[in-house]
Amino acid sequence: MKLKLRCADSVIQMRIYETTVSCKVVGQIDFDKVDSPARTVAYLESAYAEFPLKESFYVIFLDRRNHAIGRQLITLGMLTSTLVHPREIFRAALLNSAAAIIVSHNHPSGDPSPSAAAIQLTRQLREASAAVDIALLDHVIAGKVGGDPIGKGYYSFREAGLL
């Protein structure tokens, strides 16, 4: 559909788009709740396996009881980085009627230690979550047990006291 507007003697044409939201079942999981960093990593294990050599950033949508109602790949990056903005995360959360979210990305190197960019993003997400009234429960960085200096295989901003 095209809309024509008149401004003085010129005509401005604008395109109007329609947005739809669709959902499909992609699998069945045995989790009652995604309520710990270890369960977050387990929930996203198959997703990270799709692109094992790239950083990928996911958001998990939760209902009021922290049951997962879905997940979405927000961005797929390169070996050492990915670009993400709070706007994309919360747009997806709002469209999925999430009461809370957990965000997570992987480090293909295996070391889940957070970068300065990850720490800054987590601060931005914490502020944005308060503005839209969708709880940010955690930001989990998935690595590998062998690549983690403390042997967990993940880093949780909640456990570290940064959320």
C-alpha cells in the first residue's frame, strides 16, 4: 500500500508495512523452569551447537513463573564478537508477551569471562528492563568447562552480583 501526502507543491510517497508475529513449536524440553545459569546453558545447548564457531546471542522468554515460553536468536556474530542492542531484545520480549527474560551468548573460545562490552550491555539491559517492566533475570555467557578458569563452563552476571 502506498500513501501519498502533499507538501506544498511536492508529493511525498511513503511505504507502509504490516508486521505479523508467528510462533511454531521447535521442540519439547523437560525443564520445569529455567531458573539457574546451568539450566540456561542446557536449554540453549542445541542452539549454540548450530553455529559452534560463531558467537550467537539469544533471549529466553519466560512467563510469570519462570517457565520458558520460547527463545530467539537475536544476532549471530563472528568468532570473537557479535553486535546487539537492547531495542532488539525488548522488541522480541514484548512481541512474545514475556514477563521476564534471560539473555545469553556463547564464547566459542570456551572461556566464558565477560568482556567490557558484555558488562556494558548488561548495564543497559538492566536499565531498559526497568523501563519496560520486563525483569532481566540473568545474562549468562556459555563457554566450556575446560576453557573456564574457574571450571564451571559459564559466567552468570546474577551470580557475580552484577544483576
